[in-house]
Amino acid sequence: MWFSITHVEISTLHVCFSSLAVVLCHFVVVTCLFIKLDCGVRIWLFEDTLLQLCLCLTDIPCCLRLVVRHLPEAFKNLSMTSTCSHVLVAGELKQCIEENDLDKFLYFTVRYKNADKLKIAEDYFTLTNQVLTGDITRIASRDVADMLAASWKYYLDVKATFIHDSFKSKTVRRGIELSLMSSPDEWIDLRKAYAGLYKEDMEQVIRKVCPQNTITTRILIAWIAYRRTPRNNTTEDIASLYAAATGEKPASESQPSVVEKKAKKASKGGQAIGPDWDLILKMIGTSTPQEWSRIYSGFEKRYSTSLCSILKPHLNQADYNAFELASNVLCDIVQGIACLLHIYVVAKDAVGVMGLISMYCDKCNNLRLEYQKFGDLRSDLARVLSPTALHACLVLLQVPGQP
């Protein structure tokens, strides 16, 4: 007979298959762990699985049936890895609050993104039957607790609330500045969040409460229209922008541009004219972020001065802040955050500083470096914040301790 098998070979195969079954069953047991936190960590095993495993180590069909039975659950639990992580972090936060460990709580606040923090907060409630944002007041002063609580809520709800409160108060500028911090995609979701919270259309509110015909409002209206298309001529845009800002012919240009001709025609008796705001605001309102970044940096490189510096004498402080902020946000969002933080520092607006940090601390790891163009982050914040608030903000912004 061409095929035969001995009793010894049968026994060997049986042992091999039994070993394989044991390995598979161990895999099932390990991956079918269900972790539950309840005043500590308990690991619950599927007891029936263990019992069946003990009874069927030498029964290959039974082992295979066991594997087939629990394999779907094993893969389900493998996909729950991040969920288990959220549960574990919720337990760590509970311990932080019980032990009054604010620094560790600050670490978790900056460590996780907003989407993860929302899930962790839900698990915290399941674990303690307490709302995390309420328990924070047990370990932090009022201002720090408010900042941390905001960071553990839905980011766009917090932003919409800040904007709404500023529009209802005398700090309309703060609502305008935060609106300028929105990208096109975020603007859509921000309007939804605002409408959901306050039953109003945010764009209509902006048009109603913002001062009419100011540079700031014109920047904002163009901003939220989001009609940005590439022009693909950075060199000419830089020259046109210089002519519009100064009314002068760029030294490197042999032929006057259309803008320069318009500027000369508008001048009377040799008197200096103001900037051509129509062209300037159109350019900042319709340039793509990539093009504006090249225009803005190319302008400074070519003329050895920034566009904002040239325009500053022609603007009041509010309009200058809005233009500078819009320029920086278009170049890079973290650069924009640094710019707005500096605006709040100069205005000694501690509420604005802490509100901004609560929303963006988990979104800008290199803020300290971006802020260097405006000043020293540690010393600037120290002029505005209390020592307790300063410590919390420096931890959230990942500013190293003093040597």
C-alpha cells in the first residue's frame, strides 16, 4: 500500500495537534480578558473557558470547537484596546483627584487629544458616577479648574461658548479673534456647534454684532466666506502688495504695475496716500494658505520689513491685531496660536490666555518655539497670570522648568 501510518506516528500527531490546540486556547483566553475598573483594577476571566480548557486538552475536536466559539470575541476584544486604555486612564485620573496630584492630572490633559479625552471622561463617569469636569475643582483653584474643565469638553462646544460669551459682553474682539482661528472645515462644524448650543446662526450673529466697515470686520467677513483660489503668481502678488501698502513703486520694478498707476492717480499735490485696503484685504481674504505663506515670507525677504510693520501706522490696535492674526494663521495654525497668545498677553487678558490654552494645549507641541518671534513665553505669561495659573499653563504648553 502506497500510504500507511503507524500507531506511533498517530500518537505523535495527536500530541502535536494537542499542543497546537493548547496554544490556540491560550490565545483565546488571553485575548478574551475583560477589564473592569471599580475602585481598583479587576481582571475577569471567562471561567467556563478555563474549565473547558482543562477538560479538553487531549480532545482535539473539543479544543477546536472552543477556539471557533471564542475567536470572534477575541478579535472583538483586540479592537477594544484603545477603549481599555481610556478606562485605565479614567482610573488614573480618579487616583489623581483622590491624591490631590494636580501635576499628574495636567500631564494627562496635554497627553491626550480631545476625542480621546471625551471618551476618558465618559469612562470616568461610569467608574465614579461623578462628572470629571466637576471633580477637577477638588484639586485646582477656580481659574485653573475652569481651564482644565474646558480642555476635557468637546473642543468646538468650548470654542462656540467663548465666542458667544464674547459677543454678548464688551469683549467682541475675543469672539472675532477666535473666529479667525478657524479653518474652512472647522468653520462648518463650529457653526453647527454654535447653532446647537444657542439656536442662532453664527455668521448672522457676526454680521450683527461686529462694527460695520472696519478693517477687522472686513477681514472677518472675507475670512468666513472661504473663497480662496490660487493665483499662481507670487512674485507679482508681492510687488502689488507692496505698492498697495506704501503707494510707492517697488525699487526692483522697471515698469509700474496697475496698482501703482492707480496709487499715483489717487495722490493729490504730492501728498502721501493711505494703503489700498481694497486690494490688500482682497488678497488676504482670497489667497490660499500656501500662497499667502509664500507671499508673506517673500515680502519680508524682498523688502527687509514685514507687511504688518508697514501697515501698523495706518491701523488702530484692534485692526492691527486682526490683520496680524489673520496673516499668521494663514501661514501656519501654530504660528497663529502664538500670535493670538501674544495679543492676549499684551492686553493682560488672563481669561483669554487660559481659554486659548485650554482649547489648543493638545494641538501645538512646538508652541514655545513659535512664540519666540513675539517674546519669551515663560516671562510673558508671568506678567499676566497668578503663580498657580502660570505653573499649570507652562505644564500644558510643555515649557521646560527653569534650570
